[in-house]
Amino acid sequence: MGARESLRDVDGPTAAGGSRARVLALLQESGRPLSVSELAEQVGLHPNTIRFHLDGLVEAGAVERTAEDRDQPGRPRTLYAARPDSARAGQRSYRLLAEILASFVAAETPQPAQAATRAGRAWGRYLAERPAPFQRLDADSASAQLVATLDDIGFAPEPVTAGRRRQILLHHCPFREAAEQHRDVVCAIHLGLMQGVLSEIDAPLTADRLDPFVEPFLCVTHLTAGKARSAGDRGRH
């Protein structure tokens, strides 16, 4: 079993990737039940895709499906609400652990951002799926593989290209609370992770900058053509 397959196994209700995680997060944060159309508008996905994710979340026991209580004539809408115990208890435990570790690195490490970037690169190399020997990935294929890895982790990534400029929009931060408190550490890990993936697959791209929280639910990664590899980058650690 590969690293990315094991990530999918432990994701539970978010096993379909970042989009499903984002649907669940919106339901948990909304404070009221939402319809398919409301979720589709907020997530930016087709209603049929939203229904697919909702069916999976209902089956996993993370979301409840109810009929709208209305006095007016007409068919009531189907509404969805996150169950009170839907993944939040576990997430709170991991959130506490993330904040403990991030605060420790920030306080006890002389150069926390550099140390966090190195850790992210090591894990990025570990999570990457190496191409076959002598296979060379082009920029589009390398970007697609990076996006797939980020989606498995729960970032809800969206690749965009404007001319020669490549970006990856990250619509969901799976470690948002820790990142808000310790941005220099957590965001450095994320950037390093992307750099590690691209390095391990010998991509003709580098991730040279991550702009965190340009909007409340959006971070932007900037990719440039070229390689930035050290002699020891090829091996996994």
C-alpha cells in the first residue's frame, strides 16, 4: 500500500478528496441545514457532484438528510446538516496536537520557517509517486500530480494558468486553525511539502511562493518553470 492510498483509508468521510472535506466543513460551520443548491454555490461544484459527496457523507454517518419544514404549497427541499459528532471530536484532538507541535517549533527552533520547510520537503518526497525510470514528466503532468497529492490531503486545490504563470488555488486548509496561530511554521510546511513532491518526481516546475489567506478560505501557490534540486534530494528520508 502506498502513502497516498493509506491517506485515503484514514480520511473516513473525506475519502473522496478535498471537495468532500469542504462540503462537510461548510455544513459544520453553517449553523443551519443547507440545500444542494446552496452548497453548490458556495463550493463551486455542479449540484450532481454535491449530491454525490452528500450521499457519501450520509452513508458515513457524518451528515443527516432531512426534509424542509415549510407551510407553503409545493415539494419541500431536501436539507443536509452535519451530525454533532461528525469528525469534530477527532479533528479537535489533531488540532491540539498540531498547535502544540507548531508552537514548539516556533518557540524552540532558531529558524522555525526553515526547519518547517525542510520537514515539509521530506514528507513531500515521501508522498510523491515517482515516475518510472527514464520517464520525464512535462509541466502539465507534474502539476496534475501535485494537485492530486494536495487533494488527497484535503486542500481542495484548483490549478489555474494565465499565460506562462501557473498557480494552484488552495480552497481549504486542513490545518487552518494552527496556520492562523503559527503561519510561519504551518505554511512553510505546506510550501516545503509541494517543493518535495515536485523535486521527487523530477518536475520541470518549482513551487517558489505560497501566499497564505489572500481570502478567508483561499491560499495561492505560485509555480515557476525550472528545477531546484540539491544532490541529496533524490533519496527519500
